[in-house]
Amino acid sequence: MKIGIISDTHGIWRPRVAEVFCGVDEIVHAGDVGASDILEKLKEIAPVLAVRGNVDNQDETAALPGEAEREFGGVRFLVRHIGSTVETAPSDLKRLLELRKILVFVFGHSHKSYAGYLGQTLFFNPGAAGPRRFSLPLSVATMKLENGKISWQFWPLEG
């Protein structure tokens, strides 16, 4: 199974996203969608699981859940907009991930791509696909789930 992972579009559609996500089975949007037409464009590529971010307070994006838990290819995911790295994860989050048997924790908000393991749980941020913040590159990610193994790739949206 192949999943496209995106966050922080802030209402901006970048055509490269459709190229990178061509052939994915599902898409996960980790919040700050910004406008419902972004979700419609993603749905033209594959089914979408999306959560509400801190800027999602208008149109259908305001009705998105604050978090979503789902199994993809036998791997349990938890998706939230605001998350943390392994190094900064609070103890209550660590305990929640352990209790729910989450193997992939997807988040956005920081606009910075990140992947790190805490035990068996992968903390994962695809970066941002919307406006440039600071000097961070714009990016999305794809993740493959095969026989319980997880692999991923970050994809730049510019250059």
C-alpha cells in the first residue's frame, strides 16, 4: 500500500502534488487545509483522510475532526495537526500512542519535514505544501507499507 501524506496547504494547490501522489492508494492531510477545494482536488487522486488544523475555521474544513485514527495496510496511524518530535513528545502523548498501539503518528503545523522513531512508533511530518515559512523547503511525502515494513520519501515541491 502507498499513501500520500500532505500538510499545511493553507488553501494553496501546487500541481506537483498530483504528480507525486499519482498512483497512491490513500492520502492523509494533517491539517491546515485552508479551503475545501484542496480536499476536492486530492479526492480526484485517491480517497482522503484529513484532520482540522488551526487555520481550518471556514467552509467544510471547520467540520473536519481534530484527530483521526485509522489502519492502513495493517499499520495503525494517528493523525493530528499539532504534534511533536520524538525529542519533545510529552509523556501523555507517548502513553496514548502506546495504549492505542499506534505505529505511525502523523502531524503537521511546524512546516518542517521530520521522521523519527520512539520505540516502534514513527513520528512523521511531511513538511508543508502551502506558503513558504521561514527558509523551509516546501514538501510532501509518500509512505509505503509492505509486510509490516514502513518506508517513506520526502518530495520537494519546488526546483
